[in-house]
Amino acid sequence: MLVSLALVMGVGPVQGWSTPPDGKAASSPATPPRVAQGPQLAAADPTALGVSFVEGSSSSVIIERNGKKYLLDLATQTVREVTGSQDAPAGAKKLSADPAQKAQAGPPTPPPEQKTKPGVYEPGDDFVFSLPTGRRLNRHGFYINFNHRFAFNPAFEGKARGHVLLGLDDFSISSFGFRYGVTKDLSVGVYRSPSVIGRPIQFTAGYHLLDEHDGGPFNAEVRVSVEGQNDFSKNFTGDFEGIFSRSLTGRAQIYIVPTFSVQNRPLVPPQRVIEDPWPNLPGFNTFALGVGGSLDIRPTVALVAEVIPTLVNGPELGIHRPAYSFGIQKKIWRHAFTFGFTTSPGTTVSQRAATRAALVGDPTGDTPGGLFVGFDLTRQVY
């Protein structure tokens, strides 16, 4: 085996060893084995001879000769040509390199969810505030969304605003949901809002059509969802939405979200007994056009804003003015927290265009004086 190693390395035969015609080494040497001595550089630097050691293996080396690489396995006494890293022996992690090569290699590649592309904005949340960002989920990624809206107490009007923490002491409309990336383009989700707003359950499927990370001119996703109030037992609504976004720079992005809802239901004031079934409500076909934006003022802090006018059948749902929101978002790896003010108490696809005026039964409830506090939490579990 040592003869084969020496021949491939090009250092000549081993002195004192004989090689019979059958190609096998003699069982015992006539004199102690001695390898021909080369320059001192070769002894100190194996890479000068084209030799690389396989990390994790004590019996294999890689030798490069005439532009080709050969794997020598001393345990099995075999020599074979290797064409790529996939041919490395089991248990081997990587070929060792000299310090200069390691220094040039740079830091390790980040995981897929951390990869960025210059000039492309990275949304920190699945929502601007109530509008979706349409960010592409990781394949087999699992995400949690938790949203709060303190809609029954305005933030800036009324008595003792400081004592009640701008309405945070009041009753919250707390919704939560889960999203899962089936593939890098296909995602599914489920979402529920509480009884005071109809206890709807929403099922969603979305498909990513374009992405700026892949060289697309903009990001595009289509989603289809079905909502049913009273725990998906009545007042069903079908939603079809397109989510389009484009990065202005690596620090800003704009969003356009046209949404068509079939048999959309109006918001009504909560029932006196929360356990009672939600009433049957008339349905109207609606079309809303959401527009939003996000601007990073720090690497992990963004300002967000959105407006959602209902262009078809808004008055039939008690919507007199467009719903709008604005806030500040803190982005941490796999997490985001958004705090802001809004006139929209709903967070499902059909309810996000509705305003506080219908929920509290006050036509002036969606004026600037009716702004209330809300916040969103998002976490990527995997």
C-alpha cells in the first residue's frame, strides 16, 4: 500500500522494499523502510505534495495529481478517484486545509431563514399591522401569530387616559393563529378571533408566485380563505386576496392587497351574554384595497402604516371611513413585536376592513378620536 501511495504522490518507490511481478509488496523488507527525502518544505507542508487529510478519519487521505483527486483508504487498501464532496467516506466531515485557506474561507454560511439579498427588504412580521406582508415562509416552517386590539376604549379621548394606560387596562379582542410552510411557496394556516367579535375561525391556503430574492420584479402571493362565525358553524365568508409588495430599498417596502369577500358580514356590538350563539347576519359581497408601508429606522426597528378602504358595499357593513393603522415594530431573530394605534378591531381577512364605529354602535367611532391601542406578536417556532 505504501508503494501505491508513493507512486501516486510522485515521490518514487520506497527504498528497501521489493515489488514482485504480482504487484503485492513483499512480506518483509530487506532493510528498514525509508522514504526518499524531499525538500524541507514538503515535509512541513503536506499540501505542497497535493495531500489533504480527511477530518474524522484516521485511515484515509486525499491526494491530488494531474488535476484529479484520489482517495486512499489504508484500512481497505483501496485507491479510487473522487469527483466531489459526495464521494467522501462515511463519517468524514470535510477536508482539512492550511490556516491561510481557512482564513480566506470566511464565516460559515447562515441558515436559510437568515439569508438576505442586497436591496431586498426583509419583513419582520406576517402583518404590517392588520394587512398581510406576504413574506415567504420557510419550507416546513411553523409560525405563531398573536394579536390584541383594545377597541372598546379610545386611546386619546375620555377621562384618566394615563391611569388606564391609553386603554390597555380595558377589555382586549385577542386573536391567535398558526401558519405552516408546506413548501417554500405553498403555505396553510388557521386563525381564530374571540366571541365578542363573532368567534370566527378562518382557514387559509396561500401560494407564492414571485419573490425578489429569486430575481423577481416584486413579491406576489395569492390566498384563499374561508371564515365561519360561531366556531365555523354559521355566517360563512369566502375571501380571495392578492398580496403584492416591492422593496424601495433594503430599508423600506410598500404593500398593495386587493381583497374580494363573498358574503361578508357586518360587525355588531357584542351580545350581553358572551356564551350566547352569535346571531345570523346578512351577507354582502365586498371589495377592499389595502395599502401599507414599512420603513426601517434602525436595523431591527421599523415604522409601519396602512389604510384599508372598502370600495364596494362599505356602507352596508356600517363602514363610513377607511380603517387605518400605524405603529412601531421591533424585529428580533424569528420574533417581532408591533405596537400601534388603529381604528380596525378585526384581524381576519374579511373583518380587518371594518371599523370601530360598527363594533361600538357609534358612527363617529372611527374618527381620529376613536383610535385605540393594539399590538401584534409573531414567532417562528421552526
